[in-house]
Amino acid sequence: MSETGRSAERRPDRAALFVALGLAIIGAVILYQTSQMSAGAGYARIGPTAFPYVIGVALVGLSIWTAVAAMRGEFQAREPQAHAPVLWIVGGLVAQMLLLKPLGFAVATGLLFAATARGFGRGPLWFTIPLGIAISFAIWLLFAKGLQLSLPAGDVWTGLFAAPQS
């Protein structure tokens, strides 16, 4: 193998280094936040801060392991990322967050369903939007009416179906 071939193989994996950085940041935040917690009861040998410390240390350890593997080039080559499906799914999430209060759970989540289906290359939007809204409405009925849990109905629907005030 030529010298250029070996240098290309030994190049650090930048995506894995970003993952390692993210793991380190999350681990450090958990460790810092846990150190700011009150100690709790003095009679317990293992208090409420023990488990978050374990998680924080584990994440920092995983970040170091990931960074070393990235520097050695030990990760398999990945396929190139298709940006359109990711944009459909992220767009659906943004739409759901923006429309949840005004349009309610059923419509906002139905649009998320349709955008995700489109991102995965399934079904036309004229079919997946009403299907997603119908499925989300059934879920809303189950949670809001059957289990008595609060999911947003939406300002539009609440205003349309509100009892007239006398």
C-alpha cells in the first residue's frame, strides 16, 4: 500500500470526535450539576447523588474511548448522509413544536407523522397528513378522555367548541 493510502486510513474521524465532545460535555454537566446538589440524608452511605455521579463518569469515560477510537480511525466508513429526509423529519418536529398550542396535539402530531413518513419515502402527503391526524386524534382520545391525562387540544378547537357564554 502506498504512503498516501496509509495516511488516508489514519486520518481522525471528525464525526466521531464531535460525538466524543458531546459525550464529554453531557458528562461534565451531569457531574457539575450533581456536585451542586445537597448531600441528602447523612445516615445513608449511598445517597441520591451516587447514581448521577456514576452516569457522569461513565459518559466521560465513553467520550475518551470514542475519541481514542476516532484518532486511530477504528470506525467503519459510513454512507454519505442524505439531507432531504433529515430536513423533512426536523421540519416536522419544528412544525409540531410551533403548532402544538394553536392547533392541538392531533393536528400537530399528524403533521409530524406525515413529514416523517415523507422523510422515509412513504406515501404521498395528501394521504399521510389525514392518516397521521386520524391516528393522533385516536391517541389524543385515549390519553385525554380514557386515561384523563392532559394533552393540548389546541386553541382553535377549544374556541370552536367552547360553550357560548351568556
